[in-house]
Amino acid sequence: MRGEKDMTSFNLFLFYVYRSTFSPLIIFTFLFITCFLENKIKNRVATIIATILALGVTVLPIIYLSVTGSMAMLNLAVAFVMTATVFILNFVKLSLLDYIVLFSSFAYISRFVGIGQPLATITALSGLSIPALYTFIALLVVYKIKFKQLKGNLFYFWFTWILTFIKGYGISFLFSRYVVGLGQRSATRIEALFIWGNALFVIVIISTAIIYFMKKLLKKHFDNINNMGKTYPQIERFFIYNSIGIIIFTASLHSIYLSHSNWLWTPFSQLFNWFLLFALILQLLFLIMVFRITWLKDSLKHKAVENQSLAIYSSSLEKNIDNIKHIKHDVKNIFLTMGNFVEQSGNTEMQDFYHKKISPFATDEIAKNDLYSKLSQLNNEQLKAFMFYKISQAVERNIDVSLDVSVQCTSFESATELPMEFVDLVRILGILLDNSIEECMLFSDGSIHIKISQNDEMISYMIKNTIRSEIKEKGIKSGISTKGKNKGNGLIIVRSIIENYDFVSLNSYFHEDSFVQNIVIYSK
């Protein structure tokens, strides 16, 4: 094993400069000034010079002044993984020099500020708090230099800081606790360096892979939470200030305890380090909860706006329909008169266009108007829109659709106030109506009759459609269809939904040349 190096006057000078209390301030100031000037000048030669200076001012002294080879390798490995974490997350685009400055800063933090090693310095009195704060400052300054202000992206910065710091500490802890001892028990220095190097290589690969897969799995969640910060900037500021407060609070507790202890580093003092990590992770869980609450708040707000817009649209549409109802007979007479003039004109091309385009269009639109005017009795806007959409599909397929709606004043004013979930009701009605439309399309004169009844005790939806004689003879069974493979599962789905409600019933039967399906929802 290698002992301490013989210290020349220059070595001693470097040693005390790099281990002094004010060295972090001096080194970081130099690094960030270099980063600032390079971003201002934007010159290739200046970038190369700045990169060499940034690496030289931290990395070379780490190697030159290292007492043991293990610590030099550890410091550089920690710096590499922390920088790789920033690079892989890639929330904010940085230049090569920005990454070099971060690497140099992280290497300095891991070597001289006590990540994973108990140094008898002022920083040891605060445990992990000072390394956490230095990591925070290094990332913040580089980001600020690059983008002037981080408002709207503070959560990206916050995630990067948390994951970068935890990664750096995790590697230092594992290596110092489990790997260093293996190398120290080796017979030769070459064996020790081999063990340390291979262990660090494996740890670095695994740590980098974990961050990569975490980014892949959680990228959408990171983006959503950051977008929440753009909408609610006060939440952004709260988490940044809260994080700094946690660091300062933990450092204060640690310093107070160790100032009254005979030992600068005791097993009990490690509890403060675990408390800091636990507080940061707990803050992350709290952030997820805040996101869920704000998401729910925004969803309810958007839903309210959507319902209000739908109500306004429906009201406007009903007014237009009422106006059309008043002139419906006049419109019919106008089209009838127009048809007579077309027939008398003797223009074959115009007659053909009238009978194929204008007359069917006018007939369909008047029919739709009649049907929607009946649907206007329903109190639920979403149900009204859904039924009109399905009825319009049938009319566009030249299916004769008739509709009866009978709604009395009831204790439940809308379908959403029933004990049945509205989504389930729409799924059932959609399947039954789709089946009816598909069957009627096989007839040249297929028809569908829909009857909706509502009173204090129940709501009934009856759908009656024309049906083929062979289907009537064979009967209709869930899961069996004449439409081909993988068809006929609609009724199975309907039955499975209804089984969840003991107050909902479905009656299906044949009546003359028609198939009737009647779903009844009883009020509790």
C-alpha cells in the first residue's frame, strides 16, 4: 500500500489551499467565471482553453495530492456518475464546457467536502448538508449562466439536483463501506488498484443504467410535474426554498450535536445524514401528492368549463331548433314547390341532382331536427349529445328512426344522479344501438324505434329494431354472432356491466319481426 507522499513546500502550499475552509468558494468562483466567460465569448479556442483550465484546477490536484489511489479513483468516479446523471436526464441543454465545469465541481465536492469520507474539517460538522448545498449551488449557477432565469423549469432543476446528489452519495457510501477494505487487505498495490478499479467500473455502469431506465420510465411524469410548476410558480419557489431550509436545518442540528460530543464523527452522527436523505425523498413524495391534487383541481375546473360550454351550446342549439320548428312546414312546402318547378323544367341533369342530393339532404336534416327536438326533453346534456350522435349515424345510413321521449318531474333530474355510473350507461346504450344499426343496414327498409321513459322510480331505455327471420328462428346468444370471427362479444360486455348493479335489468325479446331490448334503471 502507498503511504503519504513526501511533501515539498509547493505540495504543502497546494494541500492547505485545497483543504482550507475557503477553498470551495475560491475554486467554485474560478470555475463559474470560466463558464460565464465561455458562454459570453462563444469562441472555439476560448472553449478549449476554458475546458483545460476547469479540469486542471480540480482534477490534477486530486490526483497529485491523493494519499491513496483508491480515493483519487473514487472522487473521479463519483464526479463522472453525477455528471452522467445530469447528461442522461437532459432536462436542460448544456454545452461541453458546462458539463466539464460540473464534473470539476463534483470532483472537488467529493474529494474535499466529505461525501463518503469523515474529514476533520468544518464541513464534517455538517455531515452531508454542505455537499448537498454545494451540489445545489453548482447546478444552479451553471443553469443560471446558461439560461439567465429558470422560472418554469425549476422542477427540472430540482429533480436533477436530488438525483445527482443521491447518486454521488450512494457510490461513495458503497465504495467506502464495502470496497476499500478489500483493496487494503491485498498483498500488493497493483492488486489493490485492480480491485478498486473493477469495483468502481461495475458501480458506475450500474448507476448510469439505473438513471437511464429511470429517465425512460418517468420522463412523462417529470414533464407533467414541471408543467405544473409553470402553471403554479408559487409551488416551484416553495420547493426550492423548502429544500434549502431542510439542508440548513439538518446542518444546524448536526453541528449542535457534534459541538457537544467528544468525537467529531460518531455512529450516531450518521443519523443526521440519513435524516437529510429521508427528508429529501419525503419531499419528493409530497411533490407527487401536490401534483395529484393540482391535477384533480385542474381536471374539475376544465370539466366545469366543458359542461358550461356544452350547456351554452345545447341551449343555443335548442333555440335554433325551436326556430326551425316554427318554419318547418314552410320549409317542406318550399322544397315541395321547388321539386315541382324542377320536374316542370325538363332539365334532366338538374332533376337528377335534386332527387339525389338536395331532396335526401333536406329530408334527413328535417328528420334529425324532429328527433333532436324530442331529445331536448332530457335533462342530461352529455346523454342528449350521445343519443343525437348515435341517431344521426342511423339516419345517415338511410335507416328509418323514430323516437319517443316521456320525462316526468322526478326525484333524479339527470342520468348522472342515478346510482349507475354514466360511463357504464353509455357503454351499454352504445353497444345496443350499434347492434341495431348493423342489423338494420342489412334491410332496404330497416327501422329503429327508441323509447325513453323516466319517472320517480325508474328510467327505461327501449331499443326496437327490424331483424332477419333466420336470426329470430335461431335466437340471439351472448358471444355468438353471424358477423364473423371475434364478433358478438357486445352482449357479453353488456351482461358483465349489468351484473355490477342489482338495480339495473335488461329484458330482451322478439316482437313480431322486431328485436326489443329494454334496459331499466331503478332509483334506490
